[in-house]
Amino acid sequence: MSAEQMINPDVPPSGPGCVECLESPSGWWLHLRRCAACGHVGCCDSSPSQHASHHVRDVGHTIIQSYEPGEEWFYDYTTEQFTQGPELAPPTSHPADQPVPAPADRIPADWQEMLH
């Protein structure tokens, strides 16, 4: 599939945080990535669980966009390159008042040692 076929600009994001981390009582993330095909929001590769990359491997949707405020870049896991893409359906990032890392009530004291 071409990059254009892996992007659906009309699908909204799955929510304000990593889907899988929010389902786990101890899940937390550093930064968020949004699947450009289906809107799945997962945690970045620096986060302990790396759910965005798992989504790519499990589902085959290979293009993501940063889900951080002020960041608009796309990345293609197939080419391992940054790429271009259209404006996606809003919201284009997690809430601006959401802390990094998040969720605030789940961040362990030694969180920096847990990053990849």
C-alpha cells in the first residue's frame, strides 16, 4: 500500500491517551503517536510499553503522526523515514494541559530509568 492509502484524514483519534495504557491500572506513557489509518493512539517507542509500534506490527498500519501539541510530523515505519501527510481529523494532539509523562497519578518515582 502507498502512504496515501495508509492515511485516513477523516477518522478521529481514539482518545486523549494511549488506549492500552489507559486500560491498565499501572500503564503510563512519555509521548503519544496516532495511527494515520485508524486513529489508534499509542505510546511512543521511548515509553515502557511501546504500544504505537505494537499496533504497527499487529495491525499493519505503518504511518503514524505525533499526537503531541505543536508537532505535526508523520513517520512511516515501512521506510523508517519521516513523511508528509494531510491534516487529520481533530483533535490533533492530546489536551495541552495533560502532563508529560502521563497520566500524572500513575508515574513511578523512577520513571526516567524505565524509558527506552
